[in-house]
Amino acid sequence: MKITIDKAKCSGHARCAATAPEVFELDDAGYALPIDGAIPSGREGSAEEGAWACPERAISVD
């Protein structure tokens, strides 16, 4: 699985990191940082929950 963050859509609500802090990191302004590489094993469900928490639908998990 891979996470893609559309930086143009991200509004910095930080709900992804609040829902799945083990998967999502934020920059100093509160915007989601791009994920390097694959989602860590066993964190796929958390990644999907974090993506669904985004009100802007800026995160996709494939």
C-alpha cells in the first residue's frame, strides 16, 4: 500500500495525524508531510482511517 497526499487540497486540519499518528507526520505549519515508501506493515488500517478523517479528501491510500 502507498499513501498519496494532494498538497493543494490539504488545509492543515491535522485530522490524519490525530487519527493515525503512527502513520502521518505534520510539518511545522500543521500540514501533512509526504509519506516516503510503503506503509509500515500492520499499519494499513490506520492509514485508511487517517485518510478518511481528512475533510478535504486530500489523502488516498492505494
